[in-house]
Amino acid sequence: MTTLARWCHRHRLVTLFAWLALIVGLGVLSGASKPQYDNRLSIPASESSRAVDLLKTVQPAAGGDSDSVVWHTVHGRVTDGAVQERMTQALDRIAKAPGIASVASPYSPQGKSQISPDGMTAYATLMFTQEAGKIPVDQAKTVVALADAARTDGLQVELGGAAVSIATDSGGGSQELVGVLAALVVLGLVFRSVGAAVLPILTGIAGVSTGVLVVGLLSHGMALPSSTPILATLVGLGVGIDYALFIVNRHRKGLMAGLSVEEAMAAALNTSGRAVLFAGGSVVIALLGMFALGLDFLNGMALGAAMTVAMTVFAAVTLLPALLGLLKTMVLSRRQRKELKAWRASGPDRVSVRLPRRSAPAEARNAFTRWARRVQLRPFGKAVLALAVMAVVALPVLSLRMGSSDAGNDPKASTTRQSYDLLAKGFGPGFNGPLLLVAEVPAAADRPALDRLVERLHTAPGVAAVEAPVLPAGQKVAVVQVVPTTSPQDRGTSELIHRLRTDVVPAAERGTTLHVLVGGQTAMSDDFDSALNHKLPAFVGIIVGLGCLLMMLAFRSLLVPLIGVAMNLLTMGVAFGSLVAVFQWGWGSEALGAGGAGPVDSAVPVMVIGILFGLSMDYQVFLISRMHEEWTKTGDNHRSVRVGHGETGQVICAAAVIMACVFGSFIAGGQRMIAEFGVALAVSILLDVLLLRMILVPALMHGFGRGNWWLPRILDRLLPRLSVEGSVESEPPVRVSKTTEPEPEISWQPAYRDQPHSRAR
């Protein structure tokens, strides 16, 4: 790391221009080939996926996106002459619009069922030629504009569907700017220097920009959901600013210790830079671990976020040293620059010494070191209080219900939410999520069996309506539409899908060659939720095991990794508890523009687990690495925990506040899934640092004493050695004046000589 730091410092202009060329080059490539995102849920070998494949063999147009135009009359009926004429003209214009394959009007002979029983609401089905993710936004906006033109004071016209949702998405606009400005304020308060405050922002933006541009290029080769760039920006900005913050903080300490700019930078990268590599690598590994779930939808989101995190780490260890070299001592506050200048001007009145390896330099005195002493003096009461608060916030997790949000969770004022509500009111709550039973009828003898199935569906519990078109002679595939009595998000709809697959359909197939698959968007979402619920325990086990191993390698300890894993699980509980309270119970979700109460999107807990595991390990690594560094010098556990706690407290708290500000800025962007990420990550990270890293972890480590650093000899021999905090010899010299005596050397006690990890060994 020192070699890299010195090279970037000596060639800082080359490094800076190389980064500019990289960003510009990726921007040109991205502009030449627009990203192609794909929001399809792909669940290999699931019944709903097989139903889609079978349906496409007889209805190729089924591969295109299906949207709807819904209209409602305030007075009169939709069949009134003026209304019918106005909407027929609008539908005719939409049918001629680019990208539209067909329009099914309620005013056609086959469209009577598209008019509500009260006659006040009707809908038309629009079939696009392509899937939603591949439809040009301009084509979808044209359709929206044509439908909007039909509105009058007495005629409400709304649109629904995936393509419409993409076309009307505002994108949040300034949400990233809000988070960045909040982070800049926090950095300014911490560093008291404009230069030091701006550098982490510039580094984070550079890493996120390159990462998001690479994600856009990757969308041409693999399925990436449209939310991937927003999620990548959310995670990348948070970790990117924090990683740069840790390095800048260590660099400033080196400068104040009397090192030159280059030496201070080399020391910073060899200590905090190593921790950044370890922490960033942990986040990337945790995110890529989602590939074990085998779900393309999650793979794309995980890869996009991991790529952005990797680029922010790369920016922190290359671009940041170059920028630090350009600013020199401007990263210090005005008072610190005056002190440093006076110290250098003192000439022979000051000396620079390196304390012996086993010395215990005097501890700094500030609010965080005083707090560290208080935790050491009375750890039990503070630990119980911190644990109680975490448990209360996490308690709602016991009611967690995962599912899939839909247009019913869009903001109330959005056209997609309005069309959803109109259809639910006019045709029933289950109308927004019909099930499609795709039946393969190989022989003529199977047709009576299909008829019997349709008859039974009419009287089946949970079924509101059944539509079964007559099967033409010679056609082998039939489609039966089943409308549930409950909404797509309701637990009763999932129970109906299960009942159809395990009871109703098998009974109809028995003794025949009839083969029926339960599909449709609602069934596909239900299959996705089931697949995640089934694989989630294994994923958590992989993440926990990996975290234990990495921390064991880093700190040569058996107890520290177990404490870290326990803290991570508590943090995940808080994240899920906040999700349930806000989005499932609806405590503020409408105010956030995320719609009403509903299940937590199934993709969110899985992604949150991966992201939180990496971020929680970040703080654990930065906290414990300083404790471990002190332990290798003194062998005094209480002092090591107190010093590590006090010296890293300010920077870790600042990093947590910054990350919470960045995550929180994405909450009110109008996208439910992104808002779920923002709430879960902002709340959990803030409480993780303030309660766990600043209270519970040090309290436990004071209680366990020397056992914190014990590792069985057999494991110590088998495990490879990994240095997170760098070598002790790379520490900057301690600056003292001629009137200042260094503290006496602390001798090792015999009990510490047997510790396998000690420097005395």
C-alpha cells in the first residue's frame, strides 16, 4: 500500500487526468449505447415461468408488456354517447402509436366484460410489441400523453402497467444532492477544513460515477432491474464517502505528528487504506454471495452495487492520495496549520522520536475518550440499556411478511395508483392481479376435464370470477383467467394459488393427459417470494460463516468474530423491524410517498442482509483494528479497548451520520423499494454505531478481558495471516518538544508472553 500511495502522490496529475479520462470515456460509451434494464422476475423451473413459456407458443404477443387505460365517469355511464365517442377516438390514436401491438376496447363486441357492473368504470388493454424494460421511454410517454388528452372535468382517465410506471417515474431528482450536502456539512464540522471536507465527497462521487456507468454498460449483457443504478448510487455514495473519510482522518494525524505529506499519506494507506480494502472487499463478497440464491433479478442488483463499491474503494486508494498531494497541508484546519508551522519553526527546540514498540503514549482527551472511560468503569448498565433499545426497535420483525408491492403502493397522486384504485373499486380487489391457468390439452378427451375444472373454479373459495374462452378446434393450449376475491398483496391470494396447485388442478388432471399450470404476474411474484423464503436461511448461514472466518483471519481471535456476528444479527433485526413498522404496518409510508401498508418486498431483506453485513463489518473492522493495534503494543486489554474506542469514536460516529444522511435522502424519492432500502439502512446503521459499536461491543470486550484475543494454537498455525491495520513500524513518529518527556516504557507481564498473537512471541 505504501508503494501505491507514493506512486499516486508523485504522479498526482497523471492519476487525476487518468480518472477524468476514465469517467469521460465511460460516459461517452454509455451515451452511445443507452442502458437496457429488465424488470422481469425470472424464477428458473418455477410453475409460473413454465406457464409463460407455454403461453408464448400460442400467443407470441404475450411476450410484450400489457398495460391499461382506465376511465371513470363522475356522472352518467361510460357507455353514454359523448364518453364513448371521446374514448374511442383516444383508443384509435393509441392503437396507431409506435410500439403498440393491439388495443382491446370495451366498446368492441368482445369487450363487454371490461365495463364495471355499475357502468361507471371501463378499461382497455394495451399490448406493446416489446417487454417493459425494452420499450423506449418516448413511446410509453406518447401513449400517456394521448390518454391524458381525453380527460375532462367529468371524465377521469388513468393508466397502469410497467411501461407506464417507467414513463411517469420522476426519478427523485435532487435526492442524491440532498445526501451529499448533508455529508458535506458533517465533514466540515468534523474536520474544520474545507479541503478535508470536500475530498471524501469528490472521491465518493468519482467512484459512484464510474460504477454506475459500468452498470449501464453491463445491462446490455445481463438482466439488470431498472432500480439497479439507484441502489448502486445509494450504497456507493455511503461507503465511498466513509472510506475516504477514514483515510483522510489518518492522513491528518500523520501530518500533525510531524510527517511530510508523502510520508503521512503512505502511513495512512498502510493502515486505514488496508482497513478500507478489507472492509470494501467484505461488502463486495457479501453482495456477490447473493448469486448463491440463483435468481437473476437479485444477481443484477447485487452485481451493480458490488461494482460500484469496488470502484469507490479503487478511488479511495488511488484518486484520494493524488488529491491529498495536491492540497498538501490544506486538509488541516487553520488552527492546526498554525500549530504545525510553529512547531516546524521551533528548530532545535523540538525533536522527533519514535517511541519503543512496547510504549504506551499518552491518550488524547476529548468527549469520545471520556465516554470510553465511562464505558470501561460501568459497562454492564450501559450494555443492558443499549441491548434493550435495539431489542425494542427489532421487535416488529416477528410480524415480518414478505411479498411483492404493486401499483397499490404507488403514491396516491400517481396515475398508476389511481388506475389501480379505480379497477379495484369497479371490478373488485382481485381484479388487479388475475391468475392465468394455462392448460395444455393434448387430446380431445381432455376437453371435458378442462370444462369440469372451469365449473369447479366458479365455486372454489377465494375465486371472484372465471373467464374461459371457447377452445377452437385443433388448438392444444387454453387460457383460463381466474380473478381472486383478494388483492394481489393479500395473504389470501397466496393461499388461493397454493390451493389451486395442490388440490383443484391435480383433481382435474387425474386420469387424463390434461396439464394445467398456474401462472400470471401475481403467481410469478408469489413464486419469487417462496423461492427467497426457502433460500434465505442458507444465505444468512453463508454470510455469517464468511464473516466469522474473515474476522478470525484479521484479528487472530475466536471471540471477536463471534461478538461481531452477534452485533450484525442485532443490526439486521433492527433493519427488518423498521421495515415492518413503516411499510407493513404503514407508520408513515404514505407520508414518504411509498403508498399504504403492505408486505415488505421480498428482494429488500435479502439485499439488506448483504449490504448490512458488509457495512457493519466495516465499523467493526475500524473499531477492532485500532484496539488490536494497541493490544499488540501493550498487551493490556482494558487499555487497548479504551484507546481503540476513544480514538475511533469520532470518525466512526461521523461516518455513520454521513451514511444515514445519504441513505435517508433516498427515502422520499417516490419509489417504494428504494424507500425501503433507505429506511432499513439509515435506521440500522445509525443505531448500530451509536448503541453497538460505541457501547455494547466495548462493554463486552472489557468484560471478556484477555479472552478477546485468544485463538487456539492449532487454528493459529492453520489460518493464514492477514494484516488489516498494517505494521506497527509504519506508524508515524511522535512529535515532542525538548521540554516534553516521552512516557516510560511499559514492560510486558509474563502472562502476555504466551499469547500466540503478541509481538513478544
